[in-house]
Amino acid sequence: MKKNSTLNQTLLKRLKSYALTAGAIAGAATVSDAQEVIYTDVDPDQQATAAGDSIYLDLNNDGTDDFLFFANSFTFASGSVQRVFVSPLGDNAVQASLSGSYAYPYVLPAGNAIDANQSWQNIGYDQTMAWQTFASTFSGEYGNWINVTDGYLGLRLDLDGQTHYGWARFDVSAGVATLKDYALESLACLGIEAGSQTSLTATSAASVSAVVGTDVGDASNGTDLEIDITINAGGDANVSEYRIFVVKAENASAFDQAAAEAVAAGNYTAVAPTGAAINLTLDAAANDVDGEAITSNRTYRIFVWSGANCDDSQLNTLSAPSEEVSLEWPAGLNESNIPGLSIFANGSVLNITNYSTDNANKMLSVYNTNGQLVATETISGASSSVQLNLASGLYIVTMNVNDAPHSHKVFIQ
């Protein structure tokens, strides 16, 4: 059928633009400025007839035909047969029922839903819209489109792996299908109502309600960080994927929706929605959003991004940040030094100097690298030496200095 070249190029640019901008700044619940029904009035009407005229429908006007409509007829001794068919091309499909190996497209009334919840057929041969047999001894009819005026056909278009929905309006009589107009929803996966020229309201992905990060290990990598995600009270509504972002605490105030959309794959952890709260420990190779390995002696905040089922970044959402989580080594201890304080080991003897300006007793604790307390000693005075009967290895010594806890790594031989 004849195409309007200006409309073709405009629509093609729009569709490509929407595909390329998936992942841009977003967050609104409705996106009237980012979605659009592209409507085409076929003027003059086009017909598929038994005389050999066919209709090749290019639903998105990109120069590739998406559906073929044709009619044929034949006669026999006592009568004739008139038939109208539709054939989806490529991976496209028609809203239809399946009976055995035969597909029969539905006639939809205006306002009927055309979306992923419907019955879609893409069989390897033609689908019967109307089949009428006229004979002196027998008459029969097959298909839903017998003598239909202003019926709507639901269409599903596969465009570069994304699913779009549309409709086409037909009159069908004996051996003739007349195409009057058609429309396509430009936002991937959002349904359309038969006959409508306006988009449905798109719903944002449900944002999670709480995120907690906990220091649980001493491997100095992602396995030190456990994440607990509390989902929205409404569940995983319209969520196709969660992404966990680990952000250095000093950068968290600047991390927003735009920043989340720009984070490279490999610098976040993707999680499938389950309908329930999520608990996981990150992978050892997990990175923060800057592409740097998660490590000990850093403080982070955690964000969770909710990706919408529809591929439009304006429907994605970003959670509020978690509280700060410090990855200490070992977990629960924070190594630090103060001027003058010296803690070191000589063989199995632990030496502590310049730790106090008073003579008050102080408690010294020794931990192994699993965070387990393995020894305690009470010391006093300005310096002390303590014999430790421990296996050779790395340990953490902690004590209070000026009412603040301080810890140091030592190697006992």
C-alpha cells in the first residue's frame, strides 16, 4: 500500500529515539510526554480482494512489512468459496484463538484491551479471518470476520526485540477486506485500546521501602556486605528487575536517578523480583558504582533501583539511601592510629606503649581474623608487655584510649 514518506521517517526516528533513551533521567508515575499513539488514516481505503489485490501493512512505517492481508476464491460445480486471511510476518502476531492447528483472529470492539494478557498467535501459515462457502447443496462459514463493519484487529509488533501493540480497523465482506486506519503505541510493552488514539496511563515501577547494608565478613571484598531489601507494600508491581548500587558515603548525596541510569553494567548487582523481601550477600567481585572493588576500611551507602516492565526510563524509580555501613576489618572493629600510641608484637610478646597519661587499668582485647575474641588482658601504666599464648598468625588488638576504641593489626609468631 502507498506510504506517506514524511510520516514514515518521523515515526522511525521516534521509535529509535525511545529505544536509545532507555536508561535516561526519569521517575514520574505517568509519562504523557514520553509515549504516544501513532495513528494513520488510510486514505483512500485499501482493499485485499479475490481479484489479486493484497495489503502489506507496515505498522510502524519503517519500510519493513509486518502483516500481509489477502483474499482468494474458487468455484466448484455447485458453488464457490470466498476467503480472507492475515499472515503475521517475522515474529509479529495477531490477537486470535487457536483451534487445532488453525488460528482465527478476533473481532475486537472499540475500547477492548490489546496487551500482553491476550491470546496471541503466530503460526507458520495464514490465519483465517473469514471463510464462506456458497453452494446449492451446502453453505458454511468459518472465522469471526463474516460480514463485519468497523471491526478492530489486535496486532503485536516485534521491533528490535521489544514488543509494541497496535490495532487495524477493517470491513470484511465476501472475499474482500477493507483497511480503514491503524495505530501503534510507541512505548514498548504498553498496551493500547482498540480504536484509541491516546496512550494508556503508564505506571512506575514500585520503589522499595527500605534498604539495609550490614558488614558481615572480613574478606575485604563484596562478600563482606549483606543487603536486606524490604519491598513496597504493594509488592513488585510493574518491576522487571532490581539493581543494587553501592556508593561511597562521601558521594551518596549526589547520587540520583540520572546517576543510577548511567551506571555501567558490572558496577551494580541485578536481582530478579520475587514478590518478597530480598536478602543477599554480594559477590566477591562486586564493584561500587565507580567501578572500584568493594573493600574494607570504606564507608558506603546502598541504593536500590527498580526497573519498570515497560522499557521507558521515566517509569524506573530509585530508593532512598541506606544508612552508612562501614566495612571494618575484622567486622565490628575499625583500625585506626593515634599519635604516640604504639602496639606491636615481638614473637609472641605484645608490647603497648604511650597509651595512657594516667595509671588507670585498661582492658586489652585480642581478636582473630574471624572476629572471634581469643584473649583479654588488663594493663596499666604508660607501657606494658603481654605474653600471648596464641597460634602464629594475624590478630587484631583493641583497647580504649581516651574513652574511644582503637584497634591495630599485629602478627604473632
